[in-house]
Amino acid sequence: MTTPIFIDSCAWNYLFVHHIDLAVELPREEFALAVTSEVKIEIESIPDGKDKCPLKIYIANSFAANKVQITYVFGFATHEPDGSLSKIQTNGGFGQGTFQSKKDRAWYASEAVKQLLIKNKKKKSGLGPNQADASMAIRSLDPNSIVLTNENKTQINKQSGLLQMTAKQGGRIVFLRDEVEPSGLSLGDYLRTMLRRFPTGTIN
């Protein structure tokens, strides 16, 4: 059985800078790579400038070589206040999106999560603040999945982000710079060691 690995948008930058060949490091016989629809939107919003071109090529090639899956939560198309169709669509329709569980809905409804999500200003990608992080954090609470991120593991400006908060709640989140690098292990070996300690189906 393969382990789903969800890759955060900032993790892609780390993987690119460190020249990590995901097909070799995380073979499909062991790992199933995925991104949420929100992370896909962030990736698509990377500028087309010359300095970002190699990164975008790396990501596109990695998606193709590893058959990276894009996951959606079931829902209908969203609209702007004026009734027009929103340019950014994160939901998936019938046959594409999966229904949000009662546990997931309760997590999104918690005060700690709402405080980090309820802001009016949107990012350049069109997503709300922390919207992509929330989509990844909730996946880390699935005992069958692992999330990769390059965010700081410790608190930032005395306030934890959603990924840091969810890691403290037992979410299976791997902080690449703060955990994998100091271990001296390759990414693949780090994840295998983690899975031996906390097998699929358990939360640490």
C-alpha cells in the first residue's frame, strides 16, 4: 500500500533548490504524491519571469513523471458578490471531489482555525489568507497521509500558522528545512523512518 504525500507550495521551492528527483527519492511503489486544488492554484500563480522558469519546469516535469494527483473537496461553483463566476474555483464536482467529513467540517469551524482564515484581503493567487495552508493542514490529520512543507516549524512572530498549529495537534507534517536537513537522512529515508515509528493509520 502506498502512502499519500501532500506537497505544500513552498515545499516545491525547496525540492527544486536541492535538486531532488522525486521519481527516485519517493518512488511510486511506496508513495503517492498529491497536491490540493488550493496548492495547485498557488503553483499556477507563480510568475512567468525568467528567474521562475526553471522552477516551473521542474514542477511540471515532476507532476508528469510522478503522476501527481490533484485532490478536490466536493462542492459547487462559487460566485462573486455581484453574481459573476469566481475566477478561482477550488471545489470539485461529481466524480471529481470527495465529500468533506464531519471531522473535517468541525476542524474548519473551530475558533482557532477561523481566526486564521477570516480575513477579507486575498492573495495574488486569488485565494484567501491561509486557505492553501488549511487545505494541507487538514490532510495531515488523515492518519494515512503525510504533508511536506518548508515553513518554519517554530512559531512565527509569536503566532503559530495553521501548519504549525496542526502539527502540535498530532498532524503528520514534515518540515523539510527544520527536520529533514538536521537528520542527515535523505527525504525518502526520513519518511520511511517516520512510517516505521508511526505506521499508516496512526497519528503521532
